[in-house]
Amino acid sequence: MTRDTRNPMAVLAIILISYLMIILDTSIVITGLPKIQSELGFSTAQLSWVQSIYTLAFGGFLLLGARAGDILGRRKTFQAGLVIFTAASVMIGLAQSAAWMIAARGVQGFGAAILAPSTLALLSYSFPEGRERTRATAWYGSTAGIGAAVGLVLGGVLAQTISWRVGFFINLPIGLAMIFLGARHVEETPPQPGRFDALGAVLSTLGVGGLIWGVLETSEKGWSDPFALWAILGGALLVSAFFWHEARATQPIMPLRLLDDRERIGAYAARFLYLAAMVGFFFFSTQFLQDVDGFTPLQAGLAFLPMTLVNFATATQVPRLTDTFGNRPLMLLGIAVTAVGMGWLAQAEAGGSYLWQIALPMALIGGGQGLCFGPLTASGIARTRREDAGAASGLVNVAHQMGMSFGLALLVAVAAIFGGDGFASSYHAAMTAGAVLLLLSLLAAWALIPRKSLNYQPNED
């Protein structure tokens, strides 16, 4: 059974623009960090929490936000997430101190945790499985790659020419427009009767939050820090308790049947490893351009244009290419091309040719990302029941956020251990490790995702 929307393309546009806001704010802040530090008086240790608190709140509350949409109705939680995210963005733009900004970024991450799974769940609900949903999820997945790349460029441009605050203030008109248009075009999903899995919500939030916090702390203080290690251990124990509880709960926050499908497991694993590599690419490349090659924030942002433009050009063709070649081949090709680009970029030397050492490998990374994000998203929600759409969407985003968190900590540790003297050698070590993570992502997708993926009828059991 399928459902018609009054204007499916309007619904898709609202979903994509809302999701784009989340992705942009994850990366737009990176190239503006030096300006933020000097203007608000951040210490070096505090500065990392501008990004870390957002990731912590986002990843920690994802499953809670996803399940709330299933129980209360996904349009309600979609609009609630928009309101929280937009209001927090304004507070960030108005921040007058380091503590103010960190608190507002945490609230913004909480809003993103409610909004992100609602966007993907609404997409799953609005488009029947098959060609329509595959094309819609291709656009959705491509938005993730495009938004991250555009955010770096836009962040650098705004930080140097106007103010880093504009990148957050711009969410106000966009958020208000999406709230209004969402009320007009997005139809509410039927709320699911039943009780809320409170214990599952607490265990998942504290467990995932503990893991992310511990791993983020290791990226600052090293893997020997006792508090970070205790947080990781505690988080792992809570996650284990969460799975034990979910197997016995009558109405679980995350039905374990979502993990009984090879394609979905492969998509989650491949996405986790892919994002672990990509966060290192953004983090280390930005610093290499500014600290080693002497680029200004504006120049560093513009230096990512080859990636951004190729990403956009490739991503716009993914729906058509998926119809022709299928989901799995595009996914494998995209991850492989990204790995080649990452390995090439790892060879960059200080003062070398921008075209040969930076632009061309970045173009490969952009093309690979444009090809694989849509298929990874589509496989992550393949053959899910309608009542599980929110939970499946939450798992896609958990894999995304956890991959970024663990990847940053791992690559920072690799850079510190194998980097030697100077940032350039640390950069080479981290980017080489990123290329290895991409090869592992390729292996996971190749081994777990079946050759004939997404050629199934919807499961309405």
C-alpha cells in the first residue's frame, strides 16, 4: 500500500533543504574557527568543543529523536526539530562568550537529532520503495556530500569577508520558510499507539553519548587519558545493556529486526568507515592549506571548490545513473574513486602545485562522494517496514555521526604517533590512514551488500 502526497516534489524540496541546513552547520564552522577563537576568547582546548558538543548532542539523541517521530507523528517532530535548530542558530550568531556559544551549539545538536531522522523518515513515507524512493534517497544522500563541501567554502568566504555569524543567522529565514512550507505541504504520519521505551531511550542516549564523548576526549588528550577510557568503557557497557533490553522490550526504540538484513548492515558499516575517513579529510586539509601552504580562510574555502563543483555535478546525475547501473555498482565505484583521491592527496607537499597536489585529487574525492552517498542512504533504509522508518533513519544518522567522531579521534591519534616533526608529516600520516579506512569501507560494501540490491517489493508485514 502506498500513499500519495499533494505535491511530492515540494515535499522532497522541503526535506532536502531542511537536511542541508544540518549538514552545512556541521562544516561551515570549520573554516571560521580561527575567527571565532579570537573574537570570543576561546582557549585551544575549548575551541574543539564548538564542533564536539554539536556532534555529541546530535549523535547521543538520534535514536530518541527517531522514535519520538514514530510515536508522535513525523511531521510534528520534523517541525519541532526545525524550531529548536533555528532558534539555537540565532543564539549562536548572537553569542558573546565561549560558554554561550558552546551551550547554544549543544542545543542546536539536539535539534538536529530530532530533525535529521524525521527528514529521512518522511522521505521513506512519502515515496514508495522502488524507483521513486531510490531517486529521492539519491538526492537526499547527495545533499550530505554537497552540503559538507559547500559549508567549507561558504564558511571561509563569510569568515573573511563579512562575519562567521552570518553562517548561523542565515538559518533563520530558511528555517521559518521550511516551518511554514512543511505545515502546508507535508502530511502528518499516523502516530503509533503504545508506550514510549523510556529505558531504551536513556540507555541509547547515555551509551552513544558516552562513546562519542570518550572518543572526542581521546582526540584531545590521547588514548591514555583515564576519564576518556572510562567514558568509552561505560558507553560500551550501556550500549550492550541497550541491545539486551531491546531484545526483550515489547515496543523497542530500535527494533533489532533492522539488523537482520545484510544490505542494511553493509550500508551502516560502509557509511561509518567512509565518514571516519572523510572527517579527517576536512579537518586536516583545512589546516594543511592554512598552516602549511599559508592560505587565508577565504583562500582555503575556495580551495575546496574543485571538490564542491565535481560533487554537485556528479550527485545531480546519480538518480539517472542509478536507474541505468543500479545502486551497488555506483556505491562501490564512488568509494573506490574517493580512496584513490585520498591516497593521492596524502602525497601533497608544502608549497607544491595546487592543481596537481590539491585540486585534482579533491575533484576525485568530490566525484566519489557524489556517487556513493545516495546509494549508501538508499541501502540503509532498504526494505524497512513503515513503522520502522524512523528507527532506520536514526541508524543511518548514528552511523554517520559515530563514524565522524571515531574517525576524528583515530586520525588525530595516528597523526600524533606517526606524524613526526611538523604538521605536514602529521597530515600525510592521517590522510594515508584515511585512504585505508576507505578501502575497508569498500570491502564492507562489496562483501555485505548483495549484487541485486533494492530490487524488492516493499515489506508491509
